[in-house]
Amino acid sequence: MLSTVKKTRLQLSRATDTEKKSRLGQFLTPERTAEFMASLFPDRTAQCRLLDAGAGIGSLSAAFLDLWLKGDLHFQRIEVDAFEIDHTLIKHLSRTLDSYNKKAGFLCNIHEEDFIHAAVASLTGNLFSKPLELYTHAILNPPYRKIKRDSAYRLALRRVGIETVNMYSAFVALATALAAPGGQIVAIIPRSFCNGPYYRPFREFILGRTAIRHMHLFESRSTTFRDDDVLQENVIIRLERGGKQDLVTISTSTDDSFDDIAVREYTFDKIVFSDDPEGFIHIPAMPPNNNDTISRSVRYRLADLGIKVSTGPVVDFRLREYLRDMPVQGTVPLLYPGHFNDGVTWPIEGMKKPNAILNNAETQKWLYPKGFYCVVRRFSSKEEKRRIVANVVEPYMFGGVSMLGFENHLNLFHDEKRGLPEALARGLAVFLNSAAVDENFRCFSGHTQVNATDLRLMKYPSRDALIRIGEWTMRHGMPAQDQIDARLGDLIE
């Protein structure tokens, strides 16, 4: 059946305009991804109630049912509840599921209604809606769209104890709430839920109700939904409702061909650190390279080190009248990400961004005293090998000015809005530019953005160790990447 579904998916993908895809936030699941997701379900129960929320044309249900027909899943009976709100897809969904009607023990229910409101009504015992029986299985490719703070969705979700900011996490949370004890949930979702403060309530919700059994990561960010031109790092996750947390299986593949899949098991304390109040979910690199060699010594928060990190305070469009293309009398340097490329270059003639900002009573509160700062760009470019790219701002390169401006696309490490000791700033930069840090950051961050919150919650070596690294750098000059990686463990211990 999946070959027929594939033809339909490709036709619809080409025929559906980008605006509609974006508005609905839903992209149809490629068949090989659907097959892989279906294969993750354990074969344990005789009866199956399958939830397919945001079912589209039925790709996921078809993959699941094909395994059943082949005998890989030994259910005596399957009942499918497929929810789809897009009327134009209903006829395709019906055609997909109707093809299984000749199989004894199969029943399907297509719900052309909003899954969030239907699920909330069932969970709250709404007298005017039909309750949904608990599901033994759920397979999801939920819509990806933000939920506004004051929207009807947000208010409805709060009625069942779900606080989240995106449709995809709402669907997974509701599937969890509707799952029977031991129920299995397999979903392909953006990796963004693994970290960041906005998804903390969602992480608490699923970690408090499920065990993580399996996570699969694609090394390429552009292949999973290539037919829809989606550039998003996705993870496939399997959760078990009420399960006792044990080992977690981590698998990776370059793309959705799954030809080079690698599998490894990890203890849960390698996935969610017991001392992390944010509950970040880490997906360890495979094979592990640099992390384990230095992890014992990298255990301090910035607060332990007396260091702060902040987003650059200068938002240029709000201070436009005070900006100057090049430095003139009464201005101080204004640093953008464009000034940081294999070191710091300032000013840059012909740059599209201004190089200077007036230093006066109106701008003083946005400026920092001249000093040594470690600076990390908030957005790394596609061409860069590392997510975190750190540089040291050296005060003597700016002449006699007393203050510096840092634009909003930079993060800077400082000491209560003052510069750091030179050795500490340099040691921080070397540590942040190491392969071990890059590997660790990729374990919980699925995007190229590096927020101050991410940097604040990372672990660091001791202050003394960072100073030792900085002093080594000052004696030998800025080391090459292979030198940093080779010596880092020795310098931290």
C-alpha cells in the first residue's frame, strides 16, 4: 500500500502551495521514514488501539498496518483512530485506510476534527463529545506551528495540565495523556524540545509519565522532508507510558534511507543529567569521541565560576539614530558577528552594518567598559564545522575609547558588565572552541542558534583550569584546532 501512498504524497507535495503548508504546519511523512517508525513498536499485545493524529494521507498508519499484514506484529484486532483537520486530505486518507478493510479484525475511524480540542474534551469528560478510549499505540508526525500565549489551544491545553508553545509538543503530550499503561508512542518531531526554557514544562510532562525507549537522529538536516524543502533537525522518539526507565537506545543515520544506521545503548543518566534542573535531553554522539575524556573535570556552572553571559544589548533598529557607519568623534566601537572571522577585525569599511555607536547619555546603559571579553555568535553559519564559535575581544585594538557596544546577535561572557582577566577570557574561548564542547552541545541542541541560556546551563572546567588554558595560549599563541583537542584534557586536569 505504501507505494500508492508515496505517489499520492509526491503529487500533493507538488500541488500544495508553501503558504498552506506553513499555515497548517504539517508535512507528509516519506514512506521509508514511516516504515522505520512503525518498526520501532514492540510486538507485545494481542489487541491494538492505534492513534494517528495529524494523519495526513495515512502514511504512518499504512506502514504500521503493513507490518501487521506481513506478520511482524501479531495483533488479533486493530482499531485505528485517524485525526485529520485538512478536508482536502480526507478522501486520500479514506482511500488509504479503506484498502485494509478486507482484513479480519480491522476497524478504522476517521475523525475530521481538531485533535487538540477533541483530546481535551475527552480527557476532561465533556458531556457533549464522545470520549476516546485509551490507546495502546500512537504513531505521530504532528504539525509544527507555534501556539500563541492567549490562543484557544493554549487555554484548552492548560485544562489538562499541558503547558507548551508548539503544536507538535501539544500532540505528543496529548497522545501521552491518552495512552493506556504500557502504551507505546512513536513520533517524529523537531529536536528543539530537547533544550531551552520554553519546552521545560513539556519535558517535565513526558519525563514524569513515560520512559524514553529509543531516539533516532538524522545527521543531515535537509533530507527527512526534502520534498517539502524543510530544513529542520528532527528526531524520532519512542516513549512508553508508565514504563520504568532503563537503558535508552540511540540510533543515527545520515539520512532517511537508513542505509548506514548505527545503534548504541546508553544509561538514562547519560541522556538526562540528574543534577540538571532544566531536564535537558541529550542525544549522545555516535561513536563518542571527546566527551568522556574530560567530562569528569567539566562540572561547574558559570555561576560557580563568577562569570556571567548575556546577549548583546544593542538592538540596532531601536538605536538607529545613534549608529554611524564608521568611527567618528564621540563614538565607540559597535561589534557585530561580521567583525568576528578568524579573530576580530574592526572597523570594516563597506560593511553593511555600522561600525560605531555614539557614546552619550542615551546609549550609556547599552555599553560595556573596554576590556577582555569572550564572545560567541548566536547564529553559526552553515559553512562552519562548529556550532559554538568563540573569540576574544582585546581592548588594546580599539585605541583610546572607554566603552564598547555589542550587538544583539552576539553573546558575551563578562564579570558584572566588566571585562574578564585576560587569561580567563582566552581560556574560555579555547575551551568553547574545542571538539568536546561542540560534541556535547550537539547532544542537546538541534539548531544552529546558540542562546545565552544554553551557555549559562553548560558545564565548564574550574576557574583555575580555564586560567591555565588561557596562560598556555598566551605563551604559545592561539593554537590550531588539533592542538586544542590534543591538549585540552591535560590542561583541565
